Amino acid sequence: MFLLKLLSRLPLRVLYLISDFIFVIGFYILRYRRTIIQTNLKKSFPGKSMDELRLLEKAFFRNLCDYPIETLKLLTMSNDEVLRRMNYKNPEVIESLATQGQSMIYLTSHQFNWEWLLAGACLNTTPPLYYVYQAQSSRFFDDFSNRIRQRFGAQPIKRENVGREAIKRKGTLHSLALLADQFPGLDHDKRHWTTFLHQDTAFFQGINQLAIITQYPVIFFVSRKIKRGYYECELIKIAEPPYAKKDFRIVENYVKATEKIIREQPEGWLWSHDRWKKSREEMNDELRMTNNE
């Protein structure tokens, strides 16, 4: 960690040279996850030509290589630099609710750069921020992720504890932040199936359940890349209570908002993640087998 801190003190213009080197190695030599990336892009954008898809793949890979460099920079990045590089267009969406003592749920997707987005939220908004996370298998990377997030004031809640922690904090002003576009692959994950980027896709039903339990308004964080090293965030209220017991508009509105920003800046989403690794039938079969054991 000491060595990483030293490295992170380099100016971003220098760190981006490292990213450029990683891009050449990863894209042309190692061909990191390029089959998954190409498959995801082809299925998600059936109307694009092969030349368009190749350009999109290359642009995405450059963003992918910038991501760890930008994340590393958060170890020593000043508050002023975060505010300068991650511009929040309309924080009043949150502040108007906060002045009423209203807690909120924040949702976003794996649109670059979600780590800067979290740091910016801590510095641009009033409510104490809790982020929901899944512990990583690597102790080092788990510690690193939590260190950069807590450095700007965010506090962690393990995914399996989020319902209990949300109820415990009822009556106090706070926000709960979730990245909700991951693949819900654990057996106990409740899934909501819908069409997303032309494909039958499972989403975590938990974001719906959390909103129903808390009866909090839901704010979607749109991250847009302006140029290398500069982003902006737009806040959009996608749902507000009251919510009924089987009200799925939260997750459906989240899916629509996520797809909208992906279509606007497709090179900014995490295409290297195997989002559609299993079909609905395969996941249902696995669930039945688990229940029968």
C-alpha cells in the first residue's frame, strides 16, 4: 500500500502513460477478455457494423485501462481535485430532499468512473453516505477498495446486512448507494427478469425490496465522461414512495436509466463483465437443484 501511495502521487498525465502501456499489452498481446467484450457488444448493438463495433471495443478498452489508474489516484487525490474532475451538475436534487430530513437510495451502474462518482457524492451532497459492497476474495483488493471509498467519508455496509442496517438507521438522515447492474449469480439472489440491451436479463430484485422496506426516494446517478480525466454527474429521481409490496417500477426505471446512458456513451460501460453468462433457464434449473438438495 505504501508503494501504491507513492505511485498515486504522480500527476495523472504521467499515470495515463502507464494506462497507455497497459492498453497496448492488454488489447493487442494478452487480448484480455476480448471474446466476452465482442460478444456482449454484438448482441447489445445488433444494428452496428463490424467496423463500428471494433471502434467501440477499442474505445471501451482504453477506458478500462484508465479505470485502475484513476482509482489508484484516489489514494492521494485532494478534495479540490475530485471536485474539479468530477462535476456534479445538479446536487440540489438531493439537497432539496435532505433539507426535509428525507433519506435516499442512490443507484448507479458500472459506467466509468464509478469510484470517482462515489468520492464526488461525498463531497457534493449532505447526507451521510453508506455504500453497499460484496467482500472480494482478495484481502488486499478488498482493503484497497474500502480505503479509497472511506477516505472521502463513505462508510461500508456488507450486501448481506443492508436490509438490517437500513432499518436500524430509520429516522436518521442518510443515503444508501448501490451498484445494481451486476450479474445476480448467487443462489439466494432474488431476480427480476426484463429486456435489457435486446437481451433477456436478470437484475437484483433487492433494490426493489430495499426501496419498499425503507420507502425512500430513489436517485439515479448518471456518469458521463467529458474528456480524459474529467466527468460529470447528473442526478435523476427515478422513483418516489409510496411503494406497494409488489411494485417493480424501481428496478424497471433503473434498467431504463442504465440503458439510456449506455446508448449515449456505450464505450463507458463495463463490457468485460460476463453479464449474460447464464440464461433464465439455466439459472432456474440451478435454483431447482439447490432447493431439492
